Amino acid sequence: MNDQIRISPVRLIDHENEQRGVVPVEDAQRLARDLGLDLVEVAPLEKPPVCRIMDYGKFKYQQKKKLKQRTSHEVILKEIRIRPKTDNNDRDIKLKRANRFLGEGHKVQFTMLFRGRERFHKEVGHEIFKGIITELGETVKVERPPRGEGNKLIMVVSPAKH
């Protein structure tokens, strides 16, 4: 950047993205200084190296903004835990929370925990999960249907693409 560029001549791209051709590095630095901008080496391995006249601070800011934008769309797996004896009112509250998660674009994992004798009546859990799927309706896609793992029944849903 600027005075740190030692190799001369360089291929110059000006602040309007126009090719200026191969020029001595001193001329390129002078032109950048006159415009109040920076001379940045963008392709140091080329012959001759490519330099661009730009506002380096603004360039770094835009790069950081792009990186942040790219990582902000991560899909997170949220978990909702219920039991076979969970009351309908409590289940509705948990479904509202699941709807909010799905609206934000996250996947939701429903985990039903069985204790004691409940383990032998997993069909009750399957019926409850079917009810949950019908209540959520067309807004979700069942990514992983209800499946038993030990004393748990697990189902994963994701937001449906419209």
C-alpha cells in the first residue's frame, strides 16, 4: 500500500476502474496522493504487479460488512422439549415458540422425553408429534420424522421454502 510498494513499473487501475496501463510506481503514487486516495497492490504476483487507486479504509469496511452478512444467515438448530403428559396449554406455548424460531429461519428439533412406564407407550408420542405437524401445517417441512433413541423420541422440522 502507498509507499510500501517497491516494484516498478506497475499496471495501474484508477479510482474509476479504468485501466491506465503500465506506469512507474512513483507516477501512480503521485496520482493517488493528488486524488486523496491510496495506491493498493491488489495482485502482487502478476508481471507487472497490479495496483489500484482506492480509499483503503472504505474497502476494508466493505469487506468486513460482506463477511458479516455472509455469516449472519446461519441456520441454527433450536430444541423444544416436551413430555407425553405435557398439558395442551403448555404444548401450545411451546408451539408458539417453535413458530417464532421457524419464522426466523431456524430448524426446530422436538424432543419427547419418556420416563418410567411411559417408555412402553411410544405410540402416544407419535400421535402427539402428528398433532404438532398438523398444527404447524404448510409452514414446515419434516426433515427427520419421529424416531426413537433410547428413552427419547426426536423429530426435526425446518421452515418450508415458498
